[in-house]
Amino acid sequence: MQTRHYVHGKILWAALTARLTRDHDNGADGQAYKTTGDDVKKHFRFGYLWPAIPCGDTVRNWDDVKTLFPSDWNGADLECLKKIFPHPKVLKKDEPTFDYLFLDSYASTASSPHSRGALEGSLHDTEFITPRTRDDGRQVYLAGSLWVKAEELPEKLERWKDKLNDLRFGGEGSYGWGRVQQIYCAIERNDPIDPTGFSWSGPIPAHVEAEGAEQMIQGPIEPLVGWEMQKNGGQKPGEATIAFIPGYSAGTGTAKFAIGMFGVWTVKYE
């Protein structure tokens, strides 16, 4: 299984929803997850999280890390990225590659109930964002921004910031993978980015919904789709969103966007 270079917004939504539900409601009640998840969708907008490394010996606040992006973003204007990421930096061509620094994998198999060993044909690799860089073992952080509509916030969502201390990302949480802890989270009352509509130039650090953006962005697209739980305990594929992959710019000028419930950007026309 191949991982992405970032944590997309739906992963953060799912992790926060799970933690809020388990701490406030009955964690075995499927309807409670849906109710909480709908409330989180209504009051939160999630940015994508990208790997970051320390600037010095200690990390206590926003300015103590720098966020790194792949070398194919080289030459892009990073000014807008400074609004939602600490010290954004694109890796140079002569530096270790993004994949080398931040990605690793482990091999595993499914178990056979009959032989009590490995299930034949099930050996596979699972990629992940490593907790330490491969070159010199620096701690890896995940940096980004999220937006909260604080007005009329339901009681069970009021302690959302505390819940960031114990989240699990990804599909291997039952094996102990994906656990993250909050190091720094500051509330900015006068944020330069209004998720309902804002101007942007330079590389876009999230997916952009393709519909309405075809004349503005040139780059590869992919479907965003995942499994959704049903009331009967089963799963079904969710509705797919066709989107441009992160890293591409909206032409050479400035465009206006909005951030959707799972962090996917959409073009806004005046």
C-alpha cells in the first residue's frame, strides 16, 4: 500500500471525529459517530498536513519548525504558503529527495486461521510517513492549519483542541501506527485565510476539485473516494470527487478559492 506525501483533510476529520465520539459518547454506537462527524463537518475546515522538521534543538511553537515540500515545486512562489505553514521550504534538486527523507515501509502478511502462520499470497508492503528522517534521524512533525466556526459550537466539540493530543491517523491504528500528539496549536482570531473565500497564488497544498477549475489549473487529476460505514455494519464506496493533485498553481496570477469540508479546495468565481 502506497502512502501520500501529506495527511489529507478527511483523515484529520475522521481522527478528530473518532476521538470526540469515544471520549464523549458510547464508542460502540455507530450513530454517535455519524452525528459527531456531521457536527465536525459543519463547524470545521481542515487544511492538509505536511511533514516538517525542527529549525533548532527544541520545538515549542510555530516558528520552531520548517515545512518541506517536494523538489518538483522548485521555483514556485511560496509567499501564500506562509499563511498556513511555518517556514515553507521546497527541497532542492541536490538535497535528499522527499521520499527518501520522509517515507518508509514495512512488510507484513495476513494470518491463516488454519496454519496459524502467514496466509499464502498475502505478503505486502505498507508505506508510511516515518517519525524520523532517514538521513540524520531528526524528529518529523506534521504542520498545517485548521479553521473552526466557534459560534454555537456544540458542547461535545468545545474541547476539540485537547483532543488533538491523542489522535490516530490512517488505517493501521489497531496495530499502534499513526498515533500523533499536539505540540503547538495557537488560535488566530484574525487569520488571513477565510475558508469561505480567499485569494491565492503559487502552488496549492491540497487537492482542487476539477469541476470549475479546468481552465485555470493544468496538472494530473485523480478520484478521491473512500469507504463509508453503513448502519448495518457494512461499508460502501463513498461518492468520488475528481480533483487536481496538490502542488499545481492556478496559472500565473491570483485566484479565489474556498475550502470544503474535507480540505478539498474549490474555485470561487465572482
